[in-house]
Amino acid sequence: MKQVNEYAKQVENICIKNDSISPRLYDEYGVNLGLRDENGNGVLTGLTNISKIISSEIVNGQKISADGKLWYRGYPVQDLIHALGKTELGFEKVAYLLLLGELPDAAELSEFARMIGDCRTLPTNFTRDVIMKAPTADIMNSMTRSILTLASYDENAKDTSIANVLRQSIQLISEFPLLAVYGFHAYNHYEKQESMFIHHPDPTLSTAENLLMLLRPDKQYTEVEAKVLDTALILHMEHGGGNNSTFTTRVVTSSGSDTYSTIAAAMSSLKGPKHGGANIKVMEMMQDIRSHVSDYSDKDEICAYLTKIVDKEAFDKKGLIYGMGHAIYSLSDPRERVFKSYVEKLAAEKNRQEDMLLYQNIEELAPEVIAKKRKIYKGVSPNIDFYSGFVYDMLGIPQELYTAIFAIARIVGWSAHRIEELICTNKIIRPAYMSVMKEV
């Protein structure tokens, strides 16, 4: 291994020299880097019935920024959440909606929730032989390995009929919390030398309740904790076909690959720090701000330090206020607007009002600081990741699980898009790359 490392370092510059392409050529040939045009709009590559995102509108023939809107199967996401009321947990109901395209009635929801609960189990000795045999701090890698291994226990792993893919999707939605939490417990015990406890899931509990119960030694949680986590899962469940991991799902599905390989590929996409790790960067930034701001109510002090961050003089020196801005949304992220009230309730229950005040002041001040220092064309607002890490922290969820919880939610959206791709198209996704190679 040492020899290979040394060799790779020796030839690194040769590789960089021969693989470098002038940025000028991308402009010359009209290449849409990142599959986005010069205005940041995604290149149209498909159609979907699953969700819809709006962040601008046309007024007098001109495109202007607008409050963000997000629909699941025709329903505004905020309406779905508000319809649940103060205590109902809606993960299973919204999962049914995204997978099957319509809201369930009481009997249909009861049957679907029972199916999710009954499938929330792993093959005999799987936890011991697969998850615990290779503990790692990278829970996303642990989960991906487990997903691929689960294919070995499925007699119809390669069957891409819709009924079979639906069955596989329901099972994976059910199993994801176990893969994540058990993966963390294995790491926590073997790598961090902490106590080991493995609880069995309760088929009568919701996904959010099981997550909290499985994580905690005493299995206890409050109604507010379950409600806030359930809301977070619903808001992370789906976000259009163009995000990196969902597009990965579409691409791999189009090749005819099986469900386990497809979802493993989506997991590999989501774990990238440019995609699924945003809330961890927010938490790191907030800890840095706490260490440099003495009065969380002093807006002038907060503004001064945010200015240092944007000027690349503080935190990671990259000039970014993490959790502010989004690739699509401009004036507002509808998920953040819905989520914030639930965050406030949890902060009150956990006596974290002072931290909540800091978040609220940064939410108010950061867009002003960024606008003064940067050319902003579409507006800047907090996105859902600005608050999600704070919520997970208040729930006592370790940072190693933050992206995994994102996956526990997004597996629903991935499954819906995989099924839609199988039903609607029979063509492998194969974009073009122009060769600028010099012939010798």
C-alpha cells in the first residue's frame, strides 16, 4: 500500500496535466456545466408527475424572483403538513402519496403503515454479520454496503416489474432506519468504546418514533420530539427530479439495473458534501460563531462577525454563510418556512431559546450582509438545512447520522422516481461529451 501511495503522488502531476481542459473551451462549445445554463437553470432532461418546484415567475415578459413553492403530487407541501394537525405523524401518509400518486383513505393508510411496520426487520443475523463486522464513522458507506448486501437475500433482486420494485421500495423504506441506527451503534461501540445497545423496532410506531426509540438507551421520546422529526422527514422526502441523487436514481434506473444497485448509487451521490452534508457545515459554522459572539441578542456584534465570514477572514475562509441561499430558491425556501415554527416549539421544550435567538438573528442579518458584499441576482434566504442540524442536535442525534437521516427521508422520493422512470421511459440516459483530444 505504501508503494502505491508513493507512486500515485509521483505521477499525480502527469495526470493533472493530461486531463486538464481549458475553461475557454466550455464556453466556446456551449457546454452546460453541471447541466445548468448560464442563468443557473437546469437543462430540461425529463418530465415528472411526482413533484414541482417554483422559485420565480414571469411578469410582463420578465422573469423575477418569487417566494419558493414545493408540491408533492399536486399538493403544496405546507398544506400536507398543516393538515396533519398538532399531533398526527404523517411520514407514512406522505410516503403513500409520493409512491402511489394519491392520498390514502383511512383504510389504505392503515394497511400501508402496517406493511411498513411489518417490513421493518432485517434478515436473521444481518446486524451481526454485516453491519457490526465492519464498523465505520461513515454511516452512509455502512448503509450502502448493507443495501447491496440485502440484494443477496432477495430471490427476485433483478426483477424490474413495477409490483416487484414497489415491494422492494417498501422494504427499503422500512429498513433504512435500522441500517442507519445500527450502523451508528456498531461504530459507537467498536470505534468509540461506548456501550452497545440494539433495540428491536416496534411495528406499531411511526418511522420518526422508531428512529428516536432505536437511538436512545431508554427508548423514551416526547410527542414534540416525534412531531418535529416527522416534519423534518416529510420536508426532506422529495425535491424534484433534477437534484443530484434523484437524477442518479433516474440514470441508473434507465440502464436496467436492479433496485439495490440503483439506491446504492443514489446513496453515493447524497453523501457528497455538496449535496447531503450541508447541515453539518451549518453546525460547524454556528459553533464557530458562538465562540466569537458573546451576546446573541446584539445584532451589531453578529453582523460584524458575519461580515468577517463573507470577507473570508473567519470560519473556513471560503466566504460562505452556510444555510443561506439555494440552487433553486431565491426569496424563500418553502420547507424552511414550514419547519421554523416546529423548530421554535422544540427549542422551547429543550430550553434552547438563546440558541434559537442566535439563529433568528443570523436569518435576519445574513441576507443583508451578503447583499452588501456580493452581486446577488435572485435573492438570498435561509434554506431548510439552516435549521435541520439544530433540530438534530436538540434531539441528541449524533452528527454521524445527519446525512443518513436525509437518506431515510429521501429513499421515498428516489423510489417514486425510479418507478416513474420504469413506467414512462425505455431509453437509457446517455448525454454527449465532445472530445477535444489531440490526435498523435
